[in-house]
Amino acid sequence: MIDFTTLQLEHWIGLVFWPFIRILALLSAAPVFSATQVPIQVRVGLALLISVAIAPALPPMPAVHFLSGEGFILLIQQILIGTALGFAVTVIFSVIQFAGSVISLQMGLGFSSFFDPTTGVQVPTLSNFLNLLVLLLFMAMNGQLLVLVTLMRSFTLLPVTATLSLNPSAWHFLVEEGTIIFSLGLAISAPVLGTLVLVNIALGVLGKLAPQLNIFVIGFPILLGLGILALDVFMPAMTMIVRHLLNLSMDTAGQAMFLAARP
């Protein structure tokens, strides 16, 4: 007859349970996995499958009673770490969405919005198109696999232990990195934005030289047509931009983990 204690049983369950919580938090915040089209049951099942698969390669898990204060601290830690890693990757799509919003406003498409399946909110049509394009490039570059690799590294840098103290500078760093959404978003939209600004200036001069022309009538199709043409010229650079944003997000996640693990 095989005998085992309650503490041993909790330890065996913890080998999968604690990684499962961190992985589920990441899948609930990271792009692709957190899409509203992905059912919660699929997300939970995928998190459980990954937890079972990587459990033998992870550092030893603590034998902690799940309903104790120490267990509650571990639970909150895993949720914070997983969500922070997911946030670091989501910056990619936030940058592109902001760039698309700025371009849409200048093209006169700011009033046209569509439901974005990636973020789950209403965004301008052009932003939704760019988001879907970036999503395809993200998956073509195996971005989802890089996210899982970063997750595996997190268990080494930030092991599951109640004595782990997360350095507050890591959260400050993530907040500061959020500012790149505006700087990189404007930098990405600059070529198209510059073209549209020049067209607006030309239309303004034309309106002064020929007041009988209805600039509002002819301006909208001109801005729309030139904006689409400028986007077509800009599209070949999108692969390089997404690759740079993907590397930046991985570096951000890695640096945040190093800062969080620093005493």
C-alpha cells in the first residue's frame, strides 16, 4: 500500500499549479492568446497543457498550503509576473494601433471604426487593418514561440517562492517603456503623416487662390487617395518594423525580469 501525506500531495499538485497560474496570466494579457475569439476554455486548457509539458524542466516548487497566507502571496506573485510579461509583448500592437489612429485622423477616416479582435475595443478601420497585418507578421516570425521562451526564462530568473521580493523598479521600468507607444507610433506614421500634411497645406493654398472651389468636397477624396498611396509605398517596410518591435518587446520583458529579480 502506497502512503503519502497531505503535504506531499500539495507539493505534487504545486508542480503544475503554480506554473499554470503564471502561464494563464500571460495568455490572458499577451497578443494572439488573449483575443476575444479564443474561448476561455481553450486558454485554460492550453495553459494546463504547457504547464504539464514544462514542469519537469522547471526549478523545484515550494510545498505551500494553497489556502494559507503564503499560498495567497505566491498566487498574487504569479499573476503579476505573467501579466507584466504579457504587457511587454502587447506594446507591439499598441504602437501600430496608435500609428494607425493618427494616420486615420489625417486621412479623414477617424469617424470610421471597427471592432478589433486583438484588443477587444472599437478602433479606427485603418488601425484594425494594420493590427491584423502585424498579427500575421507576428505569427510568421514565430512571435508566439518567443513569448513562450521568455516565459520559460522567467521561471529561472523569478522562481516560484514566497521569499521572492519583486523590485519596484521593474514596474516603474514597464510604465516608462509604455511611453514608446507614442514616440514609436509617431515615428512609424511620420512618412504617411508628412505626405498628408503637405497635401493639407497645398489644399489650403489652393483654397486661398481659388475661393470658388469647394475644398471640403475635393479635399476628402484627394487625402484618402494619397493616404492609401502613401501606405502602399510604406508597406514593404512593415516587416522590418515588426521585427524591430518584436526584438524590443523581448528585450523589454527580459530587462523587466532582471530588474524584478534584483535585490
